[in-house]
Amino acid sequence: MLEAKSLLKASVPPSLIQNPSPGSLQSTRLALHVDEDGSACCVYIASGCNVYKLKVPSEDALVSEGKDNLLIPFHTQITDSVLVNRCPHRSEIQSIVLAETDSTGHLILGSVDSYGHLIVSKLDISGKNVDKITYSVLPQDCGVGEGSWAGVCFSPSHWSMAAVARSFSKSIDIYDQDIHLRTLRTLWYPSSLNFVQNLGSNGGGNSILAVTEGCQLTIWDLRIKENGGCLQRICGSIGDIFYAVCSSSRDNIAVGGADRTVTIYDPRRWSALSRWVNCSKYEITGLSFSSVDPDYIYIQGMDYEVSCGQWKKSKKAFTFRGDSNWLGFNKCPGKDVLGGWCDSGSIFVADVVER
């Protein structure tokens, strides 16, 4: 059974960001990392053409519940905030993602703007050393056309491999550092993408990419050329657009969207293991499996609500809400620490443990 150990709320200094840019429906403009000693959580957020780093101290506070078992956050202060001067984008950043390198003390920050311009930076966790590797890659069409939502994800085993999805272009570009490997063409507008963590024992997690486009889930295998690399297409309800996809350490793939239903698929048979119907009051725009117990999943909805529940039993464990629209929301890789950024300037950080 999972429970929230703490739920903290802090405010972004108005001098840092006065008016956050609105972004898109998907709240993919936040990434977070927990310090090795667990004393603080570093939250990276993107607004406009810039990325900012905020430090929220970890505090042990009693988690109280309000009406309908809704968790009440404990107010705290941001101890440090700085502009990350490594991401010179020329249009609004749509997505950011963090990955840890094999060497200790370093993080890889990837950001992509509305025209598909990807910038990858190697950062020092302490923030003191900024003379690290940085490279940028322009899209193959040089960003011609109308800007739209764009997403980015790193391979779970090789951070140098990145996938960039562009909605209006209906394309997914695969890069090995700054080398363009191939372009995947989707039928609909892509809305979310995720490398499958560990598909089988043949290293498929390095090359299997799950993408939501329109009302279907598409699986791509970067190792094959037949059918453009498309391995499988799974259609949902016509008209109900998928907005989120994620994968677990047990190979399961989850999708959610306008139908307010989380569907869990088994990639070995491409069949639905479970459907959690009406698990959110409004559209689902974010999903993430628990790293502590993959039988649990975190669900982010458009009504400021975030739920944690057991997907096999369709049962909620706990719920909390932001105070306005989510501009960014994410889970720390490998840890059950959730971070959210609201339009009001509030930052929420939840630490979840197994009871």
C-alpha cells in the first residue's frame, strides 16, 4: 500500500517568473531530481524560452486530509532559484526531461521548443559547474511551418538517444546525440511518447517507442524498416484522444486521455490487462507508474487533481489537488517523488512511500 509521506507547497518568486507562458494541454514543462542525501528536491520548470531551477527543501510534515480524503499540503519556502543559462531557445519550450548519467554528480537536461529544436545539456547537480557538454539539433525541415506541442524523451539505458515528437508535423525524430538517425511518420498528431523500459530480455527497451497519436497507441521498433518501423497500432474509442502514455518496469504500457479511462496493455499479447474507467473527473493528461510498486499508477487530470491508485483493483490510494491549471507535472525517475507547477506560481512536491 502506498501513502504520501509528505506533500509540500511553495511559491515561485515573482521576480523569477512574473507571467508564465501558457504552454499546451499536456503539462510537460517540468522535471525534478532529488539530492543524493534527500535534503532537497530540485525542480526544473520551463516558461517562454527559458528553463529555471528551484530548490524545495524536504521536510517531514504530518500529512493531513480534508474533505473526501483529499491531502492538504504543508507550506514551505523555496531556498534557491536560478535561471539555467544553457537553453537558448527562440520559441516557447514545450517539454523538458532529466536523465542521470553513469558518472555521479551529473544530470542530462533535454528541452525542445514548439518548432522541434532540441537542446541537451550536461549539468552539475550542485549547479556550480556549467562548463559541460551542450549540443543542439534543429529539425530536418529547419523548423519551417507553424509551431505546436513538442515532446522529448531519453532512452532508459542510453541517455544519448533521444526521441522528439512534433504534433503539427506528425513526425518523430530519433537522435543519437546530435546525429539524426531516422524519422517516424505518424497518421495523427502525436501527443505523448515514451521509450518502453524493458521489453523482454533482448534489449528491446533501447529501441521500442510507445506513442499516442489521436485515438490510437502506436508502437515503433527502431531496429526494423518494414512498415516504416511501426510494430503495432491499437485503436481506442473513435474521437477520444489519448494524451498520455507511460511504461512500467514490468513491461506494461498505460494510456489515458479524453475518455477519462486508464488502459493497461500487455505488449507480449497486445491485449488490455485492465481498464480503470472514470478514474479522473476530466481528461487525463499525465500518467506515470510507481517505481516502488508498479501495481500503482499516478494519474494527472485537467481539474488540478492528481490521484494514486491500484490499477488492477481500480482503487484510489490518495488524491491531492493543485490550486490552478498544471503547467508542468512529472515524477522523478526511479523514485516516487512527484512535482507539479501551477499557473498561479505554486510548486507542489509529494514524497510517496510504501506503508
